[in-house]
Amino acid sequence: MAENSKIEWTDHTANLWHGCTKVHLGCDNCYAEATAKRWGNDVWGNDKPRKEIKSFWKDLFKYQKKAAQANEYHKVFIGSMMDIFEKPMPLINSKGEKLSYSTHSLRSKLFSEIDLDMYPNLVFLFLTKRPSNINKYIPEHWKTSPPQNVMFGTSPVDQLTFEKLTRQLLKVSGYKFLSIEPQLTHINIRSMFLFRSTIHWIIQGGESGQRKRPFNLLWAKDMVNACNSLNIPYFFKQIDKVQEIPTDLKIRQFPRNLFHTLKR
Ligand code: SF4
């Protein structure tokens, strides 16, 4: 795990802005919202601006340099304090002043830099609870020729959100993953057998924190079996960050074949 991320399935996290709006049950105890309140940032909700995080570009440059020096690929999760595919929102700077550009300008700049191959050692994990927006906001040519160092992911929490969000994600070209956390009820992924070759990674975990909702280990055992039979790499993140993970669930696979196809 890299220096700046406590999230076990990525090497780094990076955020273009801070702020979001809740979309489903998985957002109830949003860590990023609690952090915004603690820091005095009024950036939550559809009627609030988002706050630009200027250090983003310097951080990416640093991660690229570090990965290149190690001759490795590093995964960068975008973002833990925002949703990269939220609709365009107004921005403020660190002093609370309104900026002339929106969140959409920032994400477009990032997509254009990925096109320019400025980060050859980074794999971008774009995780969203709004997968129906992905095709609206990515560059047109990504729909037919998606970048090889980008994975698009979504976060279902129960059967209903799994079916709805996965269907939307499957309309996107390129590499795709599910981050099923915090899982709130049993999810049967076999109901979507069709995605056998189109979902490249599944991460699963329960909720942590004071208001955590319970996680049933049987959900994890069932998911392991399903991933095995569908040949999908599986990563178990946590029960609740307090309970020890049983030995048979200490499974932390990565979509390695994908990374091997990348060119240096
Ligand atoms: S989408 Fe993510 S960042 Fe936005 S409110 Fe939900 S959990 Fe928080």
C-alpha cells in the first residue's frame, strides 16, 4: 500500500474537488461528507458548489514519478472525496471564492492528459455511483477506443442497486469493476451471468465506523464462489475494520492480466 492511501485496494487516492450529493443507501454514512463538515466545507448537496483541490495535479505527477522509478504500475483511485461522474457543478477555491470554470472542466483536463499519455505508469480507477453519466462525460473516442490504463467502477450495496448500476456500467466500453461496499444485504451476482467477460474485478466489504451496519460473512462466501465460477478476480476489503477477517476470506486478488497488457 502506498504512502497516501489507507484504502487497501489502491496504491493512491487523488481528488479533483471536494463535495458531492448523496445518491443511495450506501451514502448514508459518507466519510467524505463527515470530513467536509469537520473541515467547515459547505460542499454537500445539489445547491452547493464543490471546492477545487489544487494539489491534485502535483500529486499525480509525484505518483507517476514514483511508479516510474520503481518500474511499476500504481493504481490511483479517483476520488474518495467526490464523484468523478457527478453532473457539472460550480467550483470555489480554498478561500471560498467562486471560480469561472466548473467540475466538468477539471475532469475534461484530466481525461485529455490521460490521452496525451502523461501518466504511463498510472492506472486510473474512476469509481462512481452515477455510472449512467460515464458515457455523457468521457471523450467521444473513449467509447470506441477506451484507454488501457483506465478502469470504470461503480458501488452497489444491495440487489437492487447491483442490478441497476451494473446494467448502466455495462454500457461503458473498457475495463470495469465493482466496489461492493458497504454491502448491506445479500447480493446474487449470478443473476447477471452475462457480464462474465466484461467485469474485470470485484471488491467487497462491510461498513466501518460508529454507525456501521452489519455485514454477514455468508455474503462474502457466496461472492467468492460466484467470482470463482465466473473467473473474476476478487478482493475482500474488510468486515468492519474491527473484526478479524477469517483465513478463508483473506483473498486479495487484482486484475493482473489487465496490467500486464499495458505498455511501458
Ligand atoms: S457518491 Fe460517494 S462521495 Fe458522494 S455522497 Fe455518496 S458516498 Fe459520499
